[in-house]
Amino acid sequence: MTSGATNRWIVFTAVAVLGGFSASALADDGLVETSPFMPSGAPEANVVNTEDGAGVELRGVIMTAQGPKFSIYDPTQRLSTWVSLEEKGRPFIVRSYDASRDTVRVEFQGQTVTLGLKSAKVSAAPLENFTPPARPLNEPVALDPTPADEQRRLEAIAAEVNRRRALRQKALQEQRRIREERRSGNGR
């Protein structure tokens, strides 16, 4: 990825995140419940979320020089792909895009559905396995260490290296266990 493309991606992500925060803040305050541009009594668009069983999900939108691209995810195949408007050759075709509502109209398995941008689920990582170092690593350094001081310092470094290796191994084993559970179908 070039520096210019990286900068455009960062700016687009920041605008998308900030726009999402301001839109959700307005909706939470009850200021925007219906569109002022729609006739009164007009039905709301039928926006399907993943939980509603649409079969595909809208996971992301990026603007490129060729136009918008959409990340469409198929949970049954566990496959995500970036496509353009009206791009053929896939099991689905993105027919239209509403940037103001972050929705796309997708033709999938003979039906046309409107998909809303899937919101990310963010949670804090648990600190249950966190163990602080046995000794602080920023202890003052002796300017003229004795052989005994140097030996203690090297032992402390070796102990910290071993502790971190053990933590990495434990995390790796946990990831492997979770991956195996998902493969066998027990992790759902």
C-alpha cells in the first residue's frame, strides 16, 4: 500500500468513525427519528441486518478512484470480498449504495435486500492472565557493578525472558484450541 493510499484510508476511516458517532448521538437524543426529506407516512426502507438472516453482510465501504467498493461477507462460506457497483461474477450483485444511510441494495439468491453496514463489536481484553514482572525492569543501574550485581541482573533478564515466552506459548495454545473448536463446530 502506498503512502498516499494509506493516508486516504486513514482519513476515510476517521471520517466514517466520527460520522457514526455523531449520527448515533443524534439518534440517541431523539432529534432525528424520521427523514425530513421523505413524505410523511412513507414506509422506512427495509434494512436487513445480519441477525435478520439476510445471508450476506455489508462489512465495509471504501471510496476509490474507480468509485465505491463494498466488503460483502458470506457467513455460510466464511468468505469476504470487495466488489464494485453492478459487478458481476459473484453470487451477489450490489445494485445501489446510499451513502447517507450506509446501506446497499444487494441482489442475492434471487432476492433483493437492503443491507445496513454491520457495526463492530468492541470489548476489552480480559486481564485475568496478566502477571507483572517479578522485579521492576527499571531499577537503577549500578555504575560500577560487582560480579554479583551483574549476575543478579542477568538472572533477572533470563527470568523475564522465560516468563514472556511462557505467556506467548499459553496464548498460542489457547488460539489453537479455539481454532480447533471452530473447525469441529463446537465453538459457536
